[in-house]
Amino acid sequence: MQNFISKAPANTMLLGEHSVVYGHPALACALDQWISIEWQAREDDSIVIISDLAQYSANLHDLGCHPKLQFICLAFARFQNALLEKGFGWDLRVNSEFSSTIGLGSSAAVLAATLFGLNHITGNKLSKYELWDIGKEIIVEIQGRGSATDLAASLFGGVVYFQPPCDNKPLKIESLSVNMDILLIYSGYKTPTGEVLARVAEEWQDRPNALHKLYQSMGDITQNARNALIENNLPIFYRSFDQYQNLLEQLGVSDITLDFLVSQLRACPLVWASKISGSGLGDCVLAIGEVYSKHRPNHYLKPLLENCSDPEAISNYLQVQLPISPVGSHIVTQTTNTES
């Protein structure tokens, strides 16, 4: 009987919030925290899923779905015929190194790990682009909309330049290897993305041309940031975050708490850039900064909040600092057990 583990990294958006929904590019990254799914083949045709969110079992012929496991269930539905041809079921145990509370893209990471595992066991040999296509359909089916930028980051790894397919622009997913740390600070509350988008639409309904220009400016900043990364022009790359934050403030999605957190982070000497991460009106802000101290061994990870002028001001907010993972979704072990 077969058993293996599929893994996918956490992710976060760097640049491109809001504008990516309207066809402009985005930058996201994979982070070094992981969703792992342990797969164990069964002698019958049952699917058994065990996770911290829920437990669920079904038959391959009638998969059904648990409301808290929709991403896994719908991924299985897309591979159902190929799984039936194999003739046996699977036990899945989902393990996460991170909480879904802070903005680390847990849903996209679970979906990426599931798709990668299903691609492996069915022998379909689909590319990561093809897996992204399947995942995008699932995200839209569950959420009603979504660019699936986060899914691209978890599948491909590194810093991902993502151009959604629109008009005459084809889909482009480009993974760049970048060595830096990301600090995320959770504001303590969230406004659902759909609600944020609805508020923006209402606020700007009498100014469609101005909104179009704002999104275009966001897209231009993201494109310039991608070019700066490729050219290793980091000052321009970091400046892009300040520029994008200014536009998010104009858009009306940076509230008083987010403004406060961004200003506190910008005052820290090891933080090179800071902005909202996500759709805004809550959730997280991110900071980018120095990975290693020049005066300490390379294995010593230096906190980005070290030497801040007022560290107590944000000490009560949930924080996580992680390096960017150059590795995306992958299979980490595979063994075959032969029953006597």
C-alpha cells in the first residue's frame, strides 16, 4: 500500500491588492511555514479526511462535501474519475504549522497541497499551471470570485509575479528567488474581502474613471517592483511599498489601526518597507527587512522589531516573522508497503 506526504507553503500578498481583481499584476510570496497532508492508501474505496477543522469520510463514488473542508472535497471531485480507475481510497491527515488567524493563506496552501497530492497519485502529470487552473475554478466556486494569486504563490514558491489572464494578456506566473524576511502583524480583526470590495465599489461609484486610474497606478507600481527585483534594485523595490500604501489609503481601505501599525513599523531601523497585506479594513500589515545581522552568524535570525523606538506600542498585536520559501508545493516522502 502506498503512503506519502504532500506539502505546500504559507503565502502572503506583497503588492497588487484590489487591482489584481481588475486584471493588473500582483506580487505574492511563499513563506516558510507549511501545510502537510499525509496520504495513506486504503484497501476499500473510502476517503477519510482528518484535520483540526473537521473530520469527514465518504465513498469515492459519492464524495459529498463537509462545509469546513470544501477545498479538499472539491479537489477530489475534479480527480474523481482518475481515482475510481485506481480502485482504492485514501486516508488524509492534514497538519498545519500555522494558524488561519493571521494572513498566511491557509486555504490556498491546503488546496495546493491537495492538488499536488492528487496529481501524484493519479499519475496525471499535470503542470503547476494546469493545477493552478483547476484550483482557480475551485476558489471561484467556493468564494464567488478570487484571483488565485495566493494559490500561485503556494504552488510555485519564491516571490511570484502574477499576471491574471484578461483582455489580450495571457496568464503569467513567474517565480523569483528572493532572500528576505516578512513580518506580519495582525490588527486583531478582519473585514471579509467581499465586503471590502463592496464598500470600495459604493464609495467610488460616482468616480469610475478616477478608480480606473487608481487601479492602473497600482498595476504600474507592481510592475516596476517586479522589474526592480529582477535588476536587484532593492531601493526601488522597497519604495514601491510606500507608494502602494499611499494608494490603498486613497482607496479608503486603510483604517486608523492599520495606519498606526504601518507608521510604527516604518520607524523601525531594520524595516525597509511596510504596508497593508490583504484587502484592508483589518487583517494584517506586513514589513520587509533585513534577514541577517552583518555582525552575527548567518544562522541567527534577527527580529525586524529589534531596536524600534517604541516596541511596546505594538507588542500586544499578534506577530509572525518568516523567511520567504524558495520552494513551492512538493512531495517529500514516498514509500511502498507490501503486505505479506
